[in-house]
Amino acid sequence: MTESQTNYVAEKFQNAEQIWFWFLYSKSVRNDIGMHNGRTATRRVCELVDVETLITKLYLSGKLTDAQLAIMKEFGDRHRAPHQYVWRENHAAALWDAAMSVLEDAAREKGWLD
């Protein structure tokens, strides 16, 4: 192991939304091999598979619903959260907020949040 590999500090996330958007972005970059924009990666306190496993466990335990996962995916693909004051997004915003609360609690238990 080189010295630069042993002296890194993994950056924690600020909230559940940051975890979710990082997860989706990182998966898309991993799947689109060869598409780089020159950014350097930030070391995180978890790996993609850790987030995927956590989401799966939350779903299988009934803490996340199909509707919440659908909204997380839909608005994750849009790179933004639904807005509670936009009439068409009002219900989606409520589902999003509940899902992010569940994810944030679980991530906090894992030590992934500041």
C-alpha cells in the first residue's frame, strides 16, 4: 500500500439526499465506462454496494415501499427532489420526504452522515 492510499480521509454525507444522488451518479458513471469529465472522485465512507444493500434491506423490511422507491428512482433520474409546492409533485414530495427520512436514519446508524 502506498502512503497516499493510507492517509485518505473518507468524507461523510450531509444527508440522505446526498447519499441517494451520489449513489445514482456513481452507478451511472460506472455503467458508462469511458465517459469522464475530468472530476476527481471523493472518497466516501461507504461503497456503492453498501448503499444498494442498505436500500434492499430497508425495502425487504417494509421500511421503504414500492411507491417510495419509484419516486426515488424517478426524481433521482431527474437529478432533483420533488417540490412540495408544485401541485403535480405534491404527493411525490411527501413520499420522497418519508423515504429520505428512513434512509437518513439508517445511514446515521451506519455512521455515514456528519
